[in-house]
Amino acid sequence: MRKKGLIEPHGGALTELLAPEAERDALRRDALALPSWELTERQLCDLELLLGGAFSPLTGFIGRADYKQIVRDMRLTSGLLWPIPVTLDVSEELAGKLAPGARLVLRDPEGVPLALLEVSDLWRPDRAAEAREVYGTGDCAHPGVDALVNRSQPVYVGGRVLGIEAPQHYDFVEWRHTPCELRKHFARLGWRRVVAFQTRNPLHRAHVELILRAARTTGANILLHPVVGLTKPGDINHYSRVRCYQKVLRHFPHGAAALSLLPLSMRMAGPREALWHAIMRKNFGCTHFIVGRDHAGPGKNKDGKDFYPPYAAQELVLAHQRELGIEILPFQEMVYVEERAEYLPSDRVEPGEQVLGISGTEFRHRLHEGLEIPAWFSYPEVVEELRRTHRPKIRQGVTVFFTGLSGAGKSTIAKALLARLLEIGERSVTLLDGDVVRKRLSSELGFSRAHRDLNVLRIGFVAAEITKHGGIALCTPIAPYAATRAEVRRMISECGGFFEVYVSTPLEVCEARDRKGLYAKARAGLIKEFTGISDPYEAPPHPELIIDTKDCTPLEAAAAVLNRLETEGFVGG
């Protein structure tokens, strides 16, 4: 029978993985001759929490045996409770250079060596099975499943980590703490009972009322511990959120609350993630942890239903509360009762009482349109901050991404649209023509699938920068592969609008227009992997607009795009 060990209780030892200062120069020298891996944003977050001890008792990225046990039973092979696999996924090419006993350098995107991984094992996971067990679904509408199935590398590498240095942050440095630092801070303040609140969103009045109620119930001080690593796609950026948290902190009793930032890459795994969050908060020195409605839930599935029941996270964490070593505070949703002019848990509302509420969708609409947001819902200074950073569409940047076969008319429509937008003159417009980008940014690339993907991602990166700064980017690559287009959409949607136009002109029309003779060469076998002839084109399933240029002129097509941009609020306000 497997032993069920207890996680170290509050104040227990931490597994910190940074090597002693005297050993780090030697590790850096060793790193010069070793294979290396550039960490993704998720992996950087995971490494930082490993190095600081937030993921205690882990000693590195998990190996195969622990992986199998976690996926199946939410436990390490030692029997300790651990619900989320913390894995290092790498490419087939790198995996071919590694073997158990080898050492791998883990670098940040600038090439700085952060740690050495002592490889214990390598394996190719069944990611579909991992999705079903960990997330409870294989639906890629779930952001955690999508990242796992569509955007992770094929090989997992496990092993102990020797830390050289933690990832460097230059933002909000006074609010960033390791578990050890936060425990010492609590001790200096004389805080013996600390209730932690997890969030990835701005705080409004309902959140504050819930936290204060929890503090009064337990006689504890408060740790606001928001996530500033990867969260759900489309979330407000962490800079805006932290400025909101700083403002909200003033609404707690003086000296009763502290703010600290958690560089976690959320998996949005609902009940399992809530359990994971509780373990981390115990490691940071907290004695109590608030678990609310739909904790770490990702929203709706492809059928429009919630991925997890609203209180499933509370039920799972409460079932393991004794073993966790931290007290769980389950709370109902807080609602504003008009007759009482106060917030109450939803189960305390009397029949006939009027409950006021603003959904997330309505709140964003009010921000976009400059409509009133009542003081009972949020603090004026928080609303002011969000209005400053959550701009209406007319002030957002937007990328218009044309995709379709060679000769479909993408560039011609884009040039006509460019002229119309410049006539209007509201903001800067940049045309990223497929042929021009090939010459200027991607001249060294060929036409293999990997190189075509890289070319499209380069276009997406440039378009995202234009969009981020309020401009309009017009992109006209063929972009034949759905997964690559989805990655570009994700990249750009994080900083502004994304408007996909599928130029669906039939192959025979494109071939008849072939002024460059490319189709003829492809038919003769002189051009390999030519889209539409010897390589597939994956049509967009849900573009914002479909245009077939056999039925319209370039000016008519450009007018159709412009009309939709105006209707969506990106132009002409």
C-alpha cells in the first residue's frame, strides 16, 4: 500500500535550488561546453519557482516515474501530494543529444545560463492522456490543453536542477519575494496567521469584501498574492493589474495587508490547480488560503459549458485539507444586495432581495464605450487605471491578416485598403507584403514547412509590435497552415485587435491569373511543396471575413474589409 506522506507544515523546510554563491562561477564555466536549451515563458516561470522553493518539495523538473504518478494519482512517487506535472519539454533535435547522466544548460531568451539540469530520464509523453487526466478534457478550447497539445515540444526531460541565478526582473521589484523572503517578512511583522488570496484579474469591491470577511473570520492578516506569469490568453496585462492592486491595497486596514507577486505560469486546471495553489501558499508561509467559486477555471468549452462545476475546486481542496497543512477557506460568490447596500455571500441573500451585478463582458463594454461604472462595483481609482490602459477599439492597434492561395488577390486588396486607410488618416498603417517580407526579413529561408512557418511567425511578431503601439498592420502571406495562423492570432490578440480575412478565390482562378508562372512550374515539378498543388492549404474555419475576388474588384473587396473594421469599431469613431 502506498504511503501518503504529508507536505511539510507551515514553517517547514524549503527546497531551494540555487547553488551556493561560491560554486556558481564553476557552474557558469561548465555551461560553456554543454548543450543548452532556451527556456519558454512557461518554463522560465517554472524554473524561477523551483529555484526559490515555491515548488517544494520538488528538486527539479520531474522525471518519468513522478510524472506518471502525478498524472494518475496527483502524487509523487514518495507519496507526497502534488497535482500538476512540472515538466521540461524539449525538441527532438536536442533530445537526440542527451542521455541519462548528461547535463543540460537552461538559458533565458538572452542566452544567460540560469541553471544546469542533471538529466535523469527522457521520454515521449502521451499528451492527450495527460490532458484528459490533468485537465479533465481533451478540448483545445481549454488554454491549458491547447498549450499542452499544440504548443509543447515532443520530449520531456527530467532531472535535478542546480541553480546559477534566478530570472531577472526589472518591474515592481519591491513586490517580488521568494518564499524565504516572504516568511521572514511575516516574522518581522509578527504575523502568525496569514490568509492568502489568489487572483489573475483586477480587484473590485466584491473581491475586497470577500478578503476582509475571510480575515475577520480567521483573525488573520492578508496576503494579496496575484499571478504575474502566464495567465489566460486575453487577460489584462500584469502591469495594469499590479497598478490596480497597489491602489486597492489602500482600502484594507492600515498594516493588515501585504502585496507580493507570484511569477506562476497558470495551467487553468481548475480543481487540480487550486490544490497546487494551496501547496504553494503553504510554502510561502501562509496559514490560510481562500478558494472561491470556479477557482482557476478557464471559462467555457467548445459547447459553451463551463469546464468545471463552480465549486469542484473547493470540494477537492477541502478533501485534502488535513494533508495540505494549510487551512482552506471556501467562499460563495459575493453579490451586492441593493436593499442592504452591502456585499453578501450569494447563499445569504433573502428571497425578494434585489441583487445587482455587472458581468465581465458588460464591464469591458462599459470601459470600451466610456459608460458609467458604479462605485458599488469598483473603486474609482481602479476604473480610472483600467480606462487608461484598456483602450476602446478606436484607439487600439489592429492587424488585418489576409490569407489565401498565391494569386488570390491578397496583396492587391491590401494595397487598396492601405490607400483608403491613409485617406482617412486616423493612425499609422504598415503593409507587410508577403513578397517584400521574404526579401527584407526572410531572405535566408526556403519553402519547407518549417521555413514557411518561421516566415509567418516573423510577420506576426512585427505585426504584434505595430498593433501594440496603436498602429494598423496589413499582412498578406499565404500562411497555409492553421496552427501557425492560430499562433499569430494568439500573439497579436494579447496586445490589440486581430482581423483575419480569408481570400477564398478558387485555385483555377488563381492559376489563370498566374503572372509569375509559379503554378506552371509547380505543375511541371520544378517547384516542390507549392501550396495548392503539391502542398495543402488549410482554410480558416472561422475568419472574420471571407472574400472571393472572382466576384468583385479590389476596390470593392477593400471597401468590404473597411466596412467591417468600421462596424467592429476599429476605424471611423
